[in-house]
Amino acid sequence: MKTNRFDKYFKANRKLWNAYTPVNERSKTYDLEAFRKGKSSLNSIEIEELGEVKGKTLLHLQCHLGQDTLSWARMGAQVTGVDFSEKAVELAQSLARELSIDARFIHCNVYDLPEVLEDKFDIVFTSYGALCWLPDLTQWIRVISHFLNDHGTFYMVEFHPILGMFDDAGRFKYQYFAASEQIREKVKKGCYSNPEAVFDTDSYEWTHSLADTINALLQFGFTIEFVHEFPFCVYGDRPFLKKGKDGLWHHRNKNIKIPMMFSIKAKKH
């Protein structure tokens, strides 16, 4: 993919995530102290739905701090994590060394990965908050297909695009269907892991409907095993969400049930 027309957006987003990295490193959201003591950063949804990973090669796209990547390694997978933030990759590599976990991390834009990595994998994995940073889903699935072995598995769990329509106060702000242009936001104060953190950069995001993701997979001949939607969230960074007794986050109004996350498992043939 020739990313020239997106380069300025990727540059701004990389600056943003480089700034997010030290904030996230110190946050309760990522809880690195518990992770260092052996706690998995994975949720039960992805563990149960992806299934056995022991002895399998796993490519984690947009891995950020690498905790999920390393958690899969703790479960026996041979892992490679990729992220476009050099600060995040440096921290992921440091964690792997500190905890003596065998893992490889690559600093690279996901679209450019075929130019720097030759391996094939049994599993390609991505999760929570990855899609909105991608301008082209078709090319993204092309990259996933490129790296999967024949009959390999692609699994993703992600925030539902309907949840992405709301602002922090729970009001409709964004369109469900893909906009003609990227969404630009000025990031000055606060992020999902620390509302008091101070920044000075722009962010650029893209909207994708659930159908966009499914159709991109079908376009490349994937067989979809399932698509699941969930009326709750595993993270509670929105004021209109309230943590339930089940440990999950639901809408404060019990009568409002909207899909907040979805998952897809697909096979390459």
C-alpha cells in the first residue's frame, strides 16, 4: 500500500501514541505492576473464543505496550507484536527482557509490514481500539491474509462501531457509516487511561461499519466462523457506563442495550 496520502495522519497519530505510552505505562488501566506479577492482560472473551494457542505462531497487529502479546506467550504461543509507536515497542521489548518472555516486537506501520517481515503465522490477532486508526480496511485484510498460513486463523475483538457514535457524555456525535474524510480531533487534555494527562497534538480516526469489516474478510476469501456482538464493554472509559456485579461495564440506563463490542473469527482458505 502506498501510504503517501495518509502519511501526515499516521505521523500525527504516532506522535499521539508516543505521548500516550508513558501515561499508559503508569496507569491503573494497564496495571503493569500486576502484569509483572503474572496477571494476564487478556479478557475471558478472547481467551475462550480464540482457543488453544500453545505451540502456535501468533502475529499481534497494533500491539501497543505488548501486554496481550506477552500474555499469549505465557500461554505457549510463539509471538510477534507489531506497532507503529516506537515508544510502545521499546517498552514492550523492555518488558519481554525483564520478564524473560520469548517474544519479538517490530516497530512498523501495519500496512508496511510485508516489506520488513517474511514469516507466516498460524494466528493473526488484534483487539480493542485498532480499527479506528486504519484508513483502509481492504488493505488491512490483505496484510492479514498475506501473513496467515493456509487454514490459519484470524481473530479480532473490538469496540462496536455503534459505541463509537457517542461522545463522552453519551450523546450522538459521529456517524455510523464511513465518512468521506477522516475525523480530526485536537487532543489537549485527558485520555482513556488518565483524564488528567496533558497533551498537545492532533488525532485522525476513521469510521468503519461492522459490514465493512465482514465484507473485507469475504473479499479475500476468508470463511467466517462467527460474528458475536456484546451488550457490554470490558473497559469503562465512558461516563455513561457503569460497572456491574459481573465485572463488565453496562449502560447506566438498564433499559438501554446496544452492542458495545464485537468479535470475529475467520479461517483463511
